Amino acid sequence: MTAADLAKVIDRARVILLDFDGPVCSIFAQRPAPTVAHELRRLLVDQGVTLPPEILAERDPLAVLRFTATLGRPAVVRVIDQAMTGEEVTAARTATPTPYGREVIVAAQQTGRRVAVVSNNSAESVHAYLSARRLSGYVHPVIGRPEAAPERMKPDPFPVLEAVRELGAEPADCVLVGDSETDIQAAHAAGVAAVGYANKPGKRERFAAAEAVIDSMAELVAAFAVDEL
């Protein structure tokens, strides 16, 4: 995939949907994700849940939360979701901004595009980060994971479709920028183009289904500038 592929995607995009953890910031930069996953497991054990080996070894707290959807115990799902939200809001205070993440948000708006966040993290944590970084006025809406419904997180298209609906936009006018395969899958299931943000080695190869792939958010800023010429 080339800069020309990115240019084609950006040229027709009137709405930029950003995943949060990755394209905007590293939310668990100071509060390590494996530590959060451990805390969620501890809560699950307190609730009398027997954990399978793969969850005992899981380092991603969102994967631990997703596991709760298989339990058939809504009250437990709510407890873990609320605990996860608390961890995320705390982590958002020390999140590390992604290089050029802010510039992408500002440049998109300056070129007449609307910007929304579509995240598997809680909306509360996204709002906390955007407010602290004085970006709230640039981003609307913020669609976090559905409360106590982890089965509707991406790759389910629900959050993407919800953002498109709130914006009154057409899927064909939108592009989702994300750093995981689930972002690409959710975008395509919603009829939205996808740009894969390959922020770690090996990711570029996994984004073959995306319309374009970038290694740096700076490439998006440059694409917006070219589109304005």
C-alpha cells in the first residue's frame, strides 16, 4: 500500500473516526495493562468465577472484560466493567500522547472534516483525556464501549454504526483509523473504509484488508495538507 492509497481514502473522507488507545494516545503507558488485567481477575475470583488457563495468562484487560460476556452473569459483567472504567479513567491522567495524534485531530477539523472517537475503552476515560489535553472541542461524538455489554465492542460494528448515526453521516463518507485487526473488521462490517495504524513491528502485514496502512500519524497530517492543495 502506498501514499496514493492513503490519498484516495482521505480525499473522499468527510468524517474521521479514530480509535483511542493507539492513534490518540497510549492509555496504559504508566499504569501497565497486565497490572489492570490482574486486578480484574482478582475481582472475578472474588465473584466466585473460575478462570480458564487462557484468561489466567491474559495480559490485555479488555480481553478479560470480554471473557465476562461468556459467563451468563450480568451482575458480574457490570462489576468488572465498572472496575475497568475506573482503571481507565485513572490511566487517562498519565496517558502518553501518540506522536502527531493531536495534529491529526486539529488538521482534520481545519480541513472541514468532523472527528469522532470510537473506542473499546470507556467513554469516560476518553473524555478525561481529551479534556486534559484541551481537545474536547475538536471531537464529537465519543463512542466508548457499550456499558456492561463487552460482546458489542469492536470487532462488532455497533460502536462504529453508533458514531455514524450520531453524526448523521453516510458510511461511505467515513474512515476509521485504528491499530488493531478488530478496528478494520468493525469498520468494514459497518461499511466504512479503514486505515491501519501499524505502530508496532508485524502489524503492517496483518492489515492487508485495510484500504491504506500508515506507520506514523504524521502521514495523515500530510495527507490532509495535500488534499487542501
